[in-house]
Amino acid sequence: MSEQVQPQKPFQPVIKVHDFEGPLDLLLHLIKQSEMDIYDIQISQITSQYLEYLHQMQNHQLEVAGEYFVMAATLMDIKSQMLLPSPPPIDMEPEIEEVDPRQELVDQLLEYQRYKKAADHLKDKESLRQQEYTRPAMQVPADMIKAHVEPGINLEDLQQAFTNVLRRQQLATPLVETVAAEKISVGQRMKQVFKFIQEGPARFDDLFSDMYTRDGLVTTFLAILELAKHQAIVINQTGLFEPIILVEGPKSGEYETNQSSAD
């Protein structure tokens, strides 16, 4: 007696029930696991796998977000469109190129994949940054502080110092930025810089240490120039190539009083 051969069941991937970031993240996982081409998704197979995952979630009595069911409905709609026969061509009418019903989904997946790679890149940079140690700003030595601005320091010197700050910032800027920093006005930055200098003499470079965008750097530079113009601060330099030091100016008290009145 010959043995009866049992039909093989279709392949179903083994998926561990864990949190995905959303339905697109789950779809990318299924596509990668099934070794599919993202530009040619086997919609019938991927829909079955996606629904199987939702069933696993429900069997484990886990709450499934509504966006997962919306994607399930989208997959079934695409699947039904691809099963429908194409309408026969009509004579005398120009031939219209058929639109792939999967195209919109493919575009969404590609865009999400780009954002995901960018997020992973930033996460790696954050991990590396946590392994680094940044020395805090040191107290300015007393012999670097003078009561008056050195005759040799002028606007060109400050511009050159600011150019060096911009160059260093450009080298430290992440390759990908996903979040735009909140902009600050020159007036707001003037208050912050003045308060920083009130705590003690400060190096020119140290005033830019908490600025990570070009707008922030430019705003800080303009704030320094405005404070110097009002004589709220004085800019010192002991000699050529020496650090530029900022201290309170002769009209710092007057400036502080005006700011308190304005507030």
C-alpha cells in the first residue's frame, strides 16, 4: 500500500510578537524576511503574512492600534484591484498606461525607509557621542583679563574668530538633521550672553558652545557686537593669536537696569 502524500502548507514566517513602530515598519520587516523586491511586492503573500501577524497579536490579547487595521484594509484593496481583469482596449482611443495599484504603497515604504535609516544613523552618532568626554569651560586666567580693549583687536579680528567658530561647527554638524531647532532673537541672545559674562570673564569661543545651528551662531555673534556697541561688555585680547576675552563693560549696570525696566 502506497503512502498518501500530505499536501504541504504554504510558507508562513515565524514572527515574534513585539512592538513595531507602525504598520509600515511591520511591512518592511515582512518584505525583508521574505526576501522580496520592495519595487515588486508580492501583494497576495504579504497580505496573508500581515493578517497572520495581526491574528497573533489578538491571540496574545495584545491591543492592536487602529492604523494596523487601516493598512490591512489597504492591502486587501490593492490585492482585489490586482485580481480584477484589465478592461479590453477600445479602438480609436489613445492607449492609457495602467497605474500599478501598489505604487502608492511602495512610495510610502521607500520614504519611511529613508527616515528609518536617518534615525538609525543619528542613534549611532548619539551612542558614539556618549562615549566621549567633553571638558567643561575653564575659568579664564586673571592675566588674560585687561580693563581696556587692546588696540590691535578690531572688527576684522572678531570676524576672523567667528569664521573659525563656523568652520568648527560645520565639521561637527550631523549629516542628517530631522528636527529644526527653535530660533532665538538677537535681543534674547543678548540677555543670555550678558548673563553668562556677569558670572565671570568668558572666552569668545565659549559663548558659541551651546549653539548647534548656523542661525544660532550668527545670532550670538550679532548679540556680542550689540553688547559691545552699548558698552555693556568689553572685548579684550592680551596679544596676537591669544584668546579673545569678554568682560563686563563700563555701562553694564546701565544696560542691566534698562533690561529690567523693559521686562
